[in-house]
Amino acid sequence: MSDFIEATTSSLEALSDQYRAIAHNLANVSTAGYKRRCTSFVQLLQAQISGAEEGAAATSGTVVEEMSIDFTQGSLMETGRALDLALTGKGFFVLETPDGPLYTRHGAFVTNDTGQLVDSAGRIVAGEAGPIVIPPAANPQNVQVSKDGTLSASGAGFGKVRLVEFEDESSLLPVGDSCYLPAEGVEPTAATGAAVQQGYQEASNVRAVEELIALITVTRLYEANLKAIQTQDERLRNILHVAMS
């Protein structure tokens, strides 16, 4: 009995986490630079549904689930804005904050009052030699950005965007605004395979149809677990009724 309760409770908690991840993905299907959240299950999915519909728990053991981020490449959306930068390949832009650097693939940049390149939240975009400052005489819309991240105006270079990568991207934790923070002790290295695409943004890598299918599956599994609990409750009631007769 205790094993049944443990397995079913674990299943319901894991399914709830999966539901929240799917809902978050669907809410960000149109968010540029967003990377889908996913959870992995042990002993789950369709093979479990048939057993649960016969009155068993949706899993034959404790469900193990881990939240992870899917960093696969999103499609590129052309915007025509000179300071919209997308990345192809493995890599991240670096944003400087008072609490340390954050890492993102959302390259919708602007300039602040002092001409520094910043993101929409005002965080400084790190350059290889420090903050990148657009020359006062340069029109930001006429700035050229090469594939290696070098910025120039009227043929003269004035900065290069710092691009980094992580050997193990599973160490990155989402902190909001399509930004990530590595686990303690994890340090980035210079990106070797990333290329900057000027005038583009990287779209979310969420596929709405796949998320909706996953949502249906999770809902069915959740209902199957509840049905298993109800079936077990009825069995216990019958046992108690017989014992007290």
C-alpha cells in the first residue's frame, strides 16, 4: 500500500511539473530567443496509460523527473534593425549586471544615453574589450556587424561583441528574460562555432503542436493516476466493509 501511495504521489507531482513546463512553453511560443523547458520521465508515457486505465498507477515505480532546457536552434526572423543580432551555432551573448554576467541568445539591442550597446532592460552588452560604445557621429541604424561580432561605422571598427559557449549547456539555469546563469563553478569559453546574423532575431524553439500533444498526454496520465487512486480507495472500503461485517 505504501509503495502504491509513494509511486502515485510521485507521478502526480511530476506530471504537475510537466504541465507547468508545457504551459510556460506555450505562453512563450512567440518570445524571441526563448528556449523551451522540458522534463524527462522514467517509466512514463503511452505504455503507462493502458495499465493505469485498468486500475493500476500510471507508473510501476517512482517517477523521476528533471527540468532541463532545450537549446536547439530556433528559426531566424528578419527584422531589418541594425542592432538586432541573432546567433547561429552554439553560443551566447554576455550581459553585464551588478550581480555578475548573464548569458542570452536574445539579441534585440539598443543604445543607452551614453551610446553604450544594451539590451531592452538596460543591461550592458559585453564586448571583448569592455562595453561597446557607438561613436557619437554614427547613426546606429547604419552600424555594420560582421559574422564574428565586429561592429563598424563608415568602414571603421569600434568594438566586438563577446561571444561565449558552455561545454555542458545543461548547467545553465533560466533566470527570466531569456537569460541564463551557469551553475556554481561553471565558466564559459570563447565561442568557436557561433556566427552573428545582423538584422535578425532568433525565434522561440517551441513547437506549439508538439506542446499541445504533450499537454494531452500529461492530462490523460494525470487523470489515469486519479482513477487509480479512486480504484484503490474503493478496494480498501470493500475490505474494511467485509472485515467489519
